[in-house]
Amino acid sequence: MNHRHHHLIIKTALVAAVLLGSSSVDASSTTRSLQKTYETIKGRSCFRSLDGMIESMTDLAAKYPDLLTMESIGKSFIKKNNPRPSDYDMDYDLPPGYDIYAFNVTAANSARKSFEKGKMLVTSGVHPREWAPPELNARFIETLVEGYNNNADITWILDHNEIHAILYVNPDGRFISEKYPSSYWRKNLNPEGCGNGVDLNRNLDFMWGDANGASDNPCANDYHGSSPNSEPETQAVVDYAKNLFPEGQRKDDPEKEMNTAFGEDITGVYIDIHASGGFVYYPWGHKDAKSPDNEALEALGRKINYYNGYKLWAGGQADFMYEASGDFSDYMYGALGVASFGYEIGDDFQQDCSTFEDKVVPINLPSLIYAAKIAMKPYKEVKGPDVLKINTRLLSGRVRVVANASDSKMVNSIKGFPGHSSGNQIITAVHLYLDVHPDDYKEGSDKMWDMEVLDDNWDTTEETVRYEVPTRGLSFGRHTIYVQAIDSRGYKGPVSSTFIDIPAHNSNLRGGP
């Protein structure tokens, strides 16, 4: 491909906001520890090329075999069908054909088995001309892998969840886009009809073929293909998602039952990363109307906005742009029941590196971390209060823990938006757990305390709380503090955590509980 090679120094540090103030990492640090040169896109040293990315991820999986695995889940159109150049009306070299790879980031040695873990799936590279999404997705993988045992929140996320990622849904198209940037290639390489492919983001088997949000013209950019899930790339993602998310939460006839809520017991989060424009979108996308689970989906959309400031592109919202039928976001929610979202990052298809590094990565990595926290119970936990900050101080014989919890701050941060129904409850309790995640807590054998509200009254949507944890009897070294808040509707919010270090002379410390 004749691209120049660069040593890629990637600033994917977790600023404090990533983890809501706990276990922060210096924002100027580098999280990638693979000191090796990988191929990048010509003129964009911040974006690994398709080949460079697969090589770097292969190396990362080899370095962290207990945290990252990769597998081929299907083949691209070219690799599966081996078409002839004469099938195409274009002057471009055909790609060689590719496997489609999925990555699973999780702590393989944690106490939980795979079937007990929450699941999150993040896809990118559906539209090849959008260069930044696969790189952001890869930075997310790297942040998780290199944050394990270094960051408290990331550690429990990977102990309790599996974070799955498909960096390039459409690798054939990515080859064309990288080699011929002026093509602005959007679709896959199926030559049927017009010879310039199928829009994979209109090919899914949910509201497929709806003329309001896709085209039956093979020459159109949003051509939906000859039938639902007709493309091998679509089939690969759909089959993978069906194996990932539980069958029991699906509806018998998703389109006929689309107005029936899935309810709060569903599990799983899906995010599809695109570019550009600065939007976060969620169902419905095929029509300008709210889904029956809009309370939870809008709450998560608003909380994602808290990090990245992106406009909400969703049915019933002022910034709904246009209909998109048969897309991944509507399918994952409508057919599989998961909390489903899409990002439109940055302001250009071929984003410049300065904007990507300074204005895309820092605001979007924290939102992905937040979504990963609630992968097991997204529709419940997103309605609960958030623990925004945890501060600890080692005193004589105890550790003082001060935390700030809010039911309203994240969900009601968009100017001009009315208050959200999940954000006007008072905080009624904040629990502190030592060395046990709240979901694993066993009464009688594990340590949990009710934190004390500083103003003596549980009467607002935001409270500052404190508790002094006795250190007598604790082994020296690192321990983990988990904090979870509860509101007046009984919703438990996402867990936040931080590490504390007990010095070796702890046995000599004196102080009351």
C-alpha cells in the first residue's frame, strides 16, 4: 500500500472524568506498551492502517492472553465470493479479501464465568470512509487491557463483564478508502446492480427496506441490498451478536411487537461508532418517534452527552436528523433487546490528527467506560444516581472516604432540555463496600457500611457523604473501595471504585472505628 511507517504514540490516558474522579491516570501518559512500529494511513499518523491495526491487535492479544482474545467471525464479500475485476465498474484495485475479527476483553481468570458476565459490543468501520472510528474503538480496547490491575473501575469492569469489539465490519471497503482516499468509499464490495456495493448500515433485518430510511436503488449511497442480512459482513455481526446476547430477552416478532417495552430486566449494551457530526443516537432511527423503552435509552443518551457534549439524534428529539431503516442500532435494540446506541464522532470523515487526539478521544473514551459499567443491567442502573467522585485519606487507624453522589447532574446536564424523569429523586442511601463488589456482597461475611450524609439530611438529588473505614486487622497492601448510591425510587446506580494502599506498619496504627 506504500504507506509510510510510523511509531504510533497514542495518548489514550484516562483523565479523571473517565472514572468519575476515582483512580485517575495522568492525562499526558501513554497507555500502549507495545513499543513497535505499525503501519498508518498516509497523512494520518494517528490512524493505524487496516493491516497495521490487525498486526497491533494481534500483538496486544499475545501480550495479554488472559485479558484479550481475537477470533475470525466471518469473511468479507471479496474473500467469500472471489469476484472478478470485470464485475466492477471502477478503476480501483480490488482488495485481497479479509477475515472479520472480533475481540473479547475480559479477565479470563476472574471468579465469574462467561455466562455470568455482562456483555457489551462495540462496532466500527461499517462505513470505510470514516477513518477515526476503528482507531477510537482500538484505543478503548487498549485502555481496558492496560488499565486492568492499574485502575479500580477498569479492573472490576473486566472481572464482571465482557467487552467485545469489531474494529472493521467492512474491511474490503476500508482497503479502498485507505488506498484511494478520494473515493470516500461507503459501502461494501458487492458488485450487484451498480457495482459499488451495499450500505451495510441499511441491510439489517429490522425494518429492512422501509423506503423512508433506505434506497432500493443499487447506485444510491444508502442502498439496502437485495434482501435483509444479505451481505456476509452483516451476517457475521448478526450471528456474533445473537451468540453474545441472551435469546430469552428477544421478541417472537420484533417488528409487530416494536411498541411493546422490553422492560428493565434486559442485559447488554451495543454501540456502533461512526463519523461525523457530533451526535449520539439511539432508537428509534427508522422513524421520528420514541421507543417504548425511551426512559432508559434517553437517560443513557443524556449521560453519554455529559461526557462528549454530542447532540441527541433520536426519535422524538429536536435534533433528529433523518430516518435510517435497517441499521445496526435499531436492529440490536428492536430484534435483540439490548441498550443500543451509535456515535457520530468528530467533524470530518477523514479526521485530522490534532482534532482526533485533542477533541475526540478525551471526550469519548470516558463515555465508553461508563457504558461498560452498566452492561449487565443497563435499563436499571442508568436510572439510578451516579457516584461522581471518591476521595480517600489514610488517617491513624482508619481511612476517611468522602464521595459525591447525584441523581440529576449527569442526566440533566443538557441546556434547554427538560428535567428527565430518572433525575429528580432524592438520594436515600450510599453504601461503601470493602474488597467486594456490591453484586458479589454476602451479608455476614463481607464488609459493607452505610455512609453518612454530611448535612445530616437525605433530602436532595445530590449529596456528599463520608465514612471512616477502620484499618485494624487489614492486611497491608492494596484494597478496593466500592461505592454505590440509591435513590427514592429504589434504583441503584452504577458502581464507582478506587484503590487504597494500607502501609506495612498498619498493625501499629491506633484509632477507633
